[in-house]
Amino acid sequence: MRLPHNLLENVGLLTDGPKELIASLGEGCGVEEADEIVRLFSLGLPPVTSLKALAVMTGYNPGFIWSLVDRPEKYYRVFDIPKGRQLRRIEAPRVALKLIQKWFSLHFERQWKPHDAVHGFVRGRSHLSAARKHVTAEWVVSVDIENFFPSTLKTDVRAALVRLGYRSEESLATIERLCCRYERLTQGAPSSPVVANIALDLLDQKIAAIADHHGVIFTRYADDIVLSGRDRAPANILEELTAIFEGTSWRLSAQKQSVSHLPDRLKVHGLLVHGEHVRLTKGYRNRLRAFRHLSDRGAIREADQRRIRGHLNYSQQIERGG
């Protein structure tokens, strides 16, 4: 059975509220579970209090639910895609698991208030909104979290779920299993972005405290952390950032750390930020000029039309000020 996509908006999926879910569970639903169902509904969180509750809400066979939770590794397609000169490993959940993860993602996002500095995977924010925060900077420090999703472990996921409002062991154990493959988040699961953001919240607060201490700007777009300011970058800023990650599941990539000062170009998420507005790099503008020339000649292959149109629309968005 495939769960209809339009039901994902419903916090109880196939059930319309706590009374219906409790009644559907019958005598097997004790007082404690009933109270927890009511509490989670009131918080707007998927009331995954037991495998039976999950089976009732999804309409999936209880045996299939058990298999999803007990052996989630089976329910992924694993493949590689090019990323620059390297390959990125994608672990894409199969339909039934993907729909459950989408359900989690939708309601977790609605109930979680991200830090103001977080722009990745947040509705209404983007790499462009992050770059804008750094406009008129005179220096930029950029670091990157290595293997962001796979480095987020099941223990981090559990801590994120607790922050959201989950309490019972069965809820925590069930949801963390459904969000993880081999006890970590995956690149490819729709639940990974919001869960990783929640898991990283305490570190975001610590980085924000460093930024406040130095009087500088801080943003994080997914795994990309940027600080910027006027005059000169604080001498030990990279060491301070690295120290925050000690003792955690995450590490900063040694190959993706940079400190740039004017008159060198200052780039944030592929955009130039020194000046009054975010701007495209010279290399990207030259690429767009070539695309426009080919487009005017009608020399763009049909297979490339959509991709190139996307580049041109993006450039127009930047030129209009976003």
C-alpha cells in the first residue's frame, strides 16, 4: 500500500485526532500511551507511541512496520552521483519509508524554530538570504562540516527528538530507527535535513556566542559555516570554531577552511559579498554570457534547455537583488 501524499499534512495521517487513534488501538492502548498520544497531538508531533500506533496511522501491515523499524537498512537504494571531481553517495529510501520520513520532516519543521543564523533547509531562507547577511564585509571566514548527514549519529537524532518534545523510549527508539541507516542519518532521506538542523542547535548557539563576542556576523547554510566582519578577522577564530566541535559527532573539514580579507574577493555560497549587494562571480557571469549567446543562436540542445534556463533565471534573481 502507498500512503497518499495529501495525508502527510495530517499529524495523525489516517487518523483525525487522538480519540480516533486511541479507539483504533483498542484495549491494547493503556492509560500511559493514551495520555502520550494526546500530548503529542497537542504539540503537533506525529504520535508514534508504538509500532501498532504507527501501523494504524499509516495503514501498513503491522509485520511490514516491524520490518521497517527493525531492519531499515533493507529499505534504501544506494548509488553514487558526480560531485565535482568526486562522487557523492546517495542512500535513497524506498517509497513506504520515504513517505513516513516526509511526514516526520513536515511536522518536525513546523514545530521547530531554527536559530536566526540557520538558512539551510529552512522555509523562507536560502543560500541567498545567508549571503546577504555578509554584504559589505571586509573579511570572511568559511569552514565546512565534513560528511554532515552521515556524521549525525543516532545519539544526536535522539537528542534532537527530545528537544522537539518526545519522551517515551518507544517513541524515541522507533523514530530514530526510521530516520537512520546503520545508526546515522543519510544523504537522501527527506527527514535528514530538519533532523540534522535540530541536532546541531546547541552548536549553532555556541557559534553564535562566539560571533556575538567578536561583534561579527554568523550564518550556517547546511554544512557551510561563515563568519564575517569589518577590519581584520579575530586571530584565533578558526581555533575557536574547531574547539566547539571537539567531543561531538561532527568534524570541520581541514580542506575546506578559508580566511579572506579585502582586497581579495569575498565569496559566500558562490556569491560575492563585498559591496552594497550580493553579486555573481566573474567566472559565472562569463558562463552566463556564453549561455545567452548559444540561446540567441538556438544552439542549445533540448536536453540542456531546462538546466540552462535555471541558470539564467537565477542570474536574473541576483541582478534584481534577490
